[in-house]
Amino acid sequence: MGKTFSYYPGCTSHSTAIEYIEASLAVIAALGIELKELPDWCCCGAASAHNLSSSLALGLSAFNVGEAHKKGSDMVIPCAGCYGNLAQADYVLRHDPKERRRLEKQLDFKYDEKIRMLSLVDLLALPELRPAIKALVRKPLQGLNVVCYYGCAIVRPAAITGVDNAENPLRIDSLMADLGAEVSDWSCKVDCCGGDLGLTDAEKTTELVNKIVDYAVAAEADCLVTSCALCQANVDIRQQRLPILYFTELMAEALQIGDRQRWWKKHFNDPSKLF
Amino acid sequence: MSENLLDKVTSESGQAIALCYQCRKCSAGCPMVEEFDFPPNMVMRMVQLGMKDELLKSKAIWMCVSCETCGSRCPNEIRIAPVMDALRAQCLNEGITPADPVTVALHTSFIESIKTFGRVHEATMLMTYKWKSKNFTSDLDVGLKLFLKGKIPIMPKKSKNMAKIKEIFQEAGK
């Protein structure tokens, strides 16, 4: 593709989602796309800041959007939660002239309407990338039955995320089908895993996760596929029935690239038996 | 009763709360509704009626995980998640004891980590959270496993422009 994007790693890129970031960077490099990490970035506020102060949440996310505008390129944000926050700040900057002027002044940048915040699904599901991805597949995921679990942050609110369908998104499904996987339809694509509740209420999180996994098992899935670090952590930690893989880990498997066995060791439910 | 609660929450959340006509679609799809003392549709009605005390002392405002399912399905396009944010902020600003202090302990520990490093450092954030919530024993096995899998780094990474980040906190009054 030969295009360069700014890149916002987010805090979990060095911690709980390290395998997601390594797999994603390997896939992106294989497609000839260049990512340039922002020279400076801070936490987007995650699922916490907005609970205490919406102006703090907006300020932290706008800081990072502002850094992308200083670099002048569209920005790719692999973490679903970070993407959701930065997309919300971008929406305010785009649609609220008063807030835009205030934040431009405070954070010392000029907002450019052409610059977009992209989730990793936004990038890798681009129609023009489809032939390139198909051409790179060396080991089709034949016989692997997957259900795609989108969660909340890259889906809602649809006016902000620009999702294809807020009740039945299909872009990860199409990607998985292109890799040769069998993609099952199921009922929990956009259900909530509990988010931060994973840290405060293990019992309720387990209840939410069990419902999601019940439906995945009923669809005869071998694994769940996600793009969200919080979904992955909650569903992987709180049940012992199915592995939950990042969509780029499965792309890397089909492309036969990257240190996949090492990534699988970072999961609670070992996915190695699937391959 | 508080007559201006509706105006205040409407302006802070940017949501047209007055449009809610109690179709209850929000409550039908809410994954957390069983944990709420007032379901989301009732929270909306209570804001309309100015039932400030009951709302700010409610468990509902802290148990909402902002999944946005309700807002996504609302026929009047009201997003309830920012309404909950506005109510939570008001609860804290007025010094009311939150009905779910553990959740507040987590979020406070989280933003303290951002204030210190510009980013979240899981190891120290989790220790602060355990200390604040006085919940020392839950999920120690999960934490240990994550650490052994190399998912909880020992050394924090810092943002460069900490002065600007401190300014963002200051402007938000945090």
C-alpha cells in the first residue's frame, strides 16, 4: 500500500495487550504500510477518566489527537478502548467550534478536518487492502470455526465510530472469511464483557463472560476473535472453555509471520491446539 | 427536589434528556440492569423530575460501565453514558459518598497513575487500588499469572510533556 500513518500505541501495548501489538505490527509491515509512533503521547483516560471528569477525559484524548495533527497524517489506534476515546475527542473537535478553539490553544495545534482517527479494523478492512491480504495468505485457516466478538468501543456510538452496522458489524467477519476461516453467525457480537468491571467485580464479569461464551459454544466456535484488549482480557481470564484471539494474531497465523507461539503463551486459554 | 437538575445535566452531558418518553428500550438491553437500584429509563425520568438526592446517592450511576448499548438503541438518540458521567461528577463535586466506593477507588487510582507518569503503570496502579479499596486478596492469582506472562511491566514509561498533562488535570480540577 505504501502509505504512512501516525500510530498511537496506548498503555496496554507494553503490558496486557503486548501480543496484540506485536501481531498487528507484523501484519501491517507485511502489507507494506508504515506506522510512525507519535513522538509523545499520554494515556487516553481509558475507561476511568470519564467516570470522574468528562473534561479530563476530553483533555487527555485531545492531547493525543493534537499530536497527530502536528504530524499531519491519519492515525491508527489498535487498542479499541483508546480508539473509542480518541474518536470521541475527535468528534468534539470536528463538531464543536468553541471547544476546538479552546483545545487548539491549550494544546498548541491546528485542527485539520482531513485528518482521521482509525481503528485497526478501519485500516485492515479497507477494500483496497483485500486483494493484498488474500495474496499473502500462506496457510488458510481452513476448518477453524470462529465467532467475531466486536464488543463496545469500536462499535458505539455509531455516529462517532462510523461502524458498518452497530447491531451486526461484519468487517472482522469478512477479514476472517478471506483468511479461509469458517465464520459463524452468533448473537453476542456487540455485547459488553463488563469492561473495567473485570477489576472491581469478578463475579459479575464472570456472569457476563459466561453468557458470551455460552453463545460462542452454541455456534460451535473453536475460538472467539476480537480487536479489544479489555474484551480479550476479561473473556480469556474469566472462563476456561474457549481461547480468545486477537484478529491480527489469526492474520499472522494465516500469513505465517511473527513469533506466534510466544504470543499464544501469553493467553490464559492456550490457542496452540487450534493450529 | 431540584428544579435545575434537568438543565444542568442536559448541558453537561449534551443530551436532550427531556425527549425521553419511557419506551424502556435502554433498560431492556442494559447488561448491568440487574445491579442497578434504578434502571436506566428510571434514571432518565428522575433527572426530568429533579430527584437529585436519590440519583446522586444511587448505585446505578456507578454500576453503569458505559457500554453505550442504551444510547445506540434509543429512538430519540439520547446517549445515557454521558448522562451517567455528569451525575457521577456531580456526586463527587458535592462531596456525597458514592454508593460504590470500590469503583471510585479504581478510577481514582487509574487517573493518579496518569497524573504521575502520563500513562498507566499497571503495577503501581493496582497496588494503589488495592490500598484504596482495602480489598487485598481478590484476584491475586490472576495478577500473579499476568505478571508471570510478562503482562505487568515493572518499570513505568513516562510521557515527555508532563507539564502539559499536569495542566490538563488542573483545568479539569483533578
